Amino acid sequence: MKVTLDGVPVMNGAGTVNAEALNASKAVVSLNGEKSAPRQRVTRTLNVSVIGTGYVGLVTGAILADQGSNVICVDNNPAKLEVIERGESPIYEPGLDKIIQSALRAGRLKTSGDLAAAVENSDVVYIAVGTPPSADGTPDLTAVIQVVNQIAPAIKKHITLVTKSTVPVGTGDLIENTLQDLGVDPNLVDVVSNPEFLREGSAVYDTFNPDRIVVGVNRPGAEIKLLELYGRYGCPILVTNRTSAELIKYASNSFLAVKISFINAISRICEQSGADVAEVAKGMGLDSRIGKQFLNAGLGWGGSCFPKDVQGLLKCAETTGYDFTMLKSAEDINNDQTSHFMSRLRDQLGTFEGKTIALLGLAFKPNTDDIRDAKALEIIDLLKAGGAKIRAYDPVAMPNMMEVHPDIEYKSGGQETVEGADAVILVTEWEEFKWLDFDLTASTMKGDLLFDGRRAFRREDVEKSGLRYFTIGV
Ligand code: UDX
């Protein structure tokens, strides 16, 4: 087994049987060198339960089954389980249904509403239930603790209990203490933190091609079953203490959010100074210490993770007595970004009152139907408050938006949406919008304003058609 300069064990490349990778090693070396797993032959197929078939749980379960484990996906919503049993994915995620179908066909993926039975037959139990933000910004652990209470009586042989949901720092300790209070023999459970880093819309790709896997343990060797499960991914597997693993998740997502807010702050300077934020980002990103990813200026970050995790880290900092002003500023910049963009549109239109505005894209980013904390929601609120008429189109997120805003006009394609509009706003940079016919758009619109919230179009292409083009950071 290769070990990086930092002492991080690097498992063999994809396709190599994980057991071989483990057997070849003298020991599994942790980051700090403290822990080492016994040298052993690993030939078994692990039985895995994944509790919660939401985004993280379903992707984890389906892919582990695809990779050879026997997986039971557990959920208290029978309707969801029926959908999975039919070989469909209850969430929109490219490629996931095919993986579910092949795992079902191979007999390695099952579903169940019986939590206790699933746990009794499992070597590894993942907790992947929802941890939505509560009123004060901290993740609500009700569902996690409920699961712990339900599984406690079913723990009769050793299990590795893995938190996959994003949980506050210290949740592993809380789970361990809860199990002890419930009378579970501590030798029968290893509570492990294994944060998820997959992105919506590319979750399948990300799970097969992770940059790193983090396993946080509080007992030497507690990581071994997860190393068996993950051994075939050709990426560093970092074994840390449990609290560090929990913090790595928050720190990573918050850092990325800060990076986006930083470039969005630079975009504001660009708008006033004659610089172009795309050029600035390119020049910065070529410095390998900075890196070019997550430097796309736009309407700001949204989704189910960044807003929640930034809040979670702020709360965590607060409990340690640290005032994390930099992270608060990143949040402020993000909150201001869309309203600033919309005020530029209002300046051009004079007023929103009575204007027809076409929205291209509603999801918080492309390739997902998720509208949680989507910038489209903020835009719709501002337009409604200003008295505008809204027409919108998104390839997959419209049903979700219809539940929140049934009163706006939904269209069946981008070209149809822009017809008769005073202004068009590109909200989500779906690939299909790149093929918008600008000449046709110019001739069918009432007005001539194209506001690009994601810097998805080329100015010269748009302006050739006679449309007026406005975007972020220039
Ligand atoms: C994120 C993390 O990337 C992932 O590791 C973690 O597991 C969950 O949270 P996700 O929420 O799916 O994933 O979306 P991501 O692709 O990271 O984008 C987050 C937001 O940032 C989106 O609103 C996106 O539009 C925005 N973004 C991203 C930018 O505005 N600019 C960028 O350069 C990159």
C-alpha cells in the first residue's frame, strides 16, 4: 500500500479488490501514526444497512451494493422503498437509477422498513437520515437520535455505526453516550464518522471518484470495515479522530463557500473598476495554491449543504467561544449578491411593476431538481414584491417550484419562456440554455435585456442579436 508524504494510506487503484490492498499492507497507518489495523486476510463480503434513503443514503447504499456488498436500504416511508424496488430513483440524480437496477438484479440491494432486522444482520450500519437546520441554525438531530434508540436493542454482535449525515461536531460522542445509556455493550459498537463529500448532480461520479475518504474513529482499528468497503477507490483514505472528521466536513464546505463569496466580492470591485472577474479568477486560479475550482462568480451559493453547513460551523465556533467573523462576512456577501444583481435589472427596467420577466433555470445549480436555498427563490420573491409577471422554465425542477410558487407561469422550454418577456434572467446554467437562439430570442421578446446570473453566455454572441447583455463582475 502506498502512503503519502503525510502518512495517508492510499488504496490501490479502482478495480483492484480492496481485500488485496489491505492484505498487501503491513498496517493501515493513520494520519498521526497512532492507530494501526491488524494485518489480516480480508475476503468477506460485508453486510451493510443504510438508514435513510434520502440523497446521501440512497447513493451510498446503491453504490456499495454495486461494488459487491449486501446492502439493505431502510426507510420509514414505504412509498419511497417501493419506488427503489421498481428500479427507479426517488431523487433526480444522473446515473443513479441504472446503478439501482443492476444492484437489484444482482440481488445485492434490498429495501426494508424493519430497522431492527436490518441491523441484526449487518456488519456496518450507516445513519443517513436528515439533519435539517433548526431555528438557531444547528442541525436538528431528532431523526438521528430516534434511529439510535431504535437500533440499540438490535445490537447483539459487533457493528460499525457510521454517521454519514452531516452532524454537529461532537455527535459521535453523543451517539456513543446514548447507546451506553440504553445499556448497549460498548465493545459491540464502534461509532465512526465518515462524512460525505458528494455533490448533487454528480453524486454517482463523485462517489466513484472521490478526492479523499475521511474516516474518524475513537478506537484503534475501528476503521477497518470501512477500509474494506472503500479499498477499491484509488484515493487517499484519511483516518482521523472522530471529532476531526466531523469538523473536516464543516470546514471543507465552509471553505468552498468562502471561496465563492470571495470571488463574488471581487466581482463587485470589477463592476466598478473596469476589470473582468472571469479574467481575474483565471489569473488567480492558475496559482496552484489557489486552484481554479469554485471561483465562478455568480448569483451566489445555495443548495441543501453550503447554507446549512456554514450555519453549522458558525454555531460550532460560537460554542467554542470563537467569533468566526470571516465566515459571517462570507454569508453576508452571499445574501447580498442576488439582490445587488436584481437592483441592476430594476435600474435598467425602471420598475418591475407590470414587467414580464423570464427565468431560465430554477434549481440551485444544474443537473438537480433541488430548489432548497436556490437563488431562484430569492429572485421570485423580489419580482413578486415588485409586481412583475414571472414565466419560468427548468428542465427538472419545475414540479418542486410549483409546490412553492403555483402562481407563476411555467413553460416547457427555454425558447418559449423568453417570448414576450421584457427581460430574461439566466438563473441556473443548465447545458441546454447554451443553445438558446439569440436572434430568435431578440425577435420574440418584448424587451431587449438579457441578465446572465451565471456568466454562461458569451457577450459577443448575445450582442450580435441586438440584445443588451448584463452579467456579474464586469
Ligand atoms: C456541496 C459540496 O461541493 C459537496 O462536497 C458536499 O458534499 C455537499 O455540498 P452541492 O451542494 O451539491 O455540494 O453543490 P456544489 O456543486 O458544491 O455547489 C454549491 C453552490 O455553489 C451552488 O449553488 C453553485 O451554483 C455554487 N457555486 C459553485 C458557485 O456559485 N460558484 C462556483 O464556482 C461553484
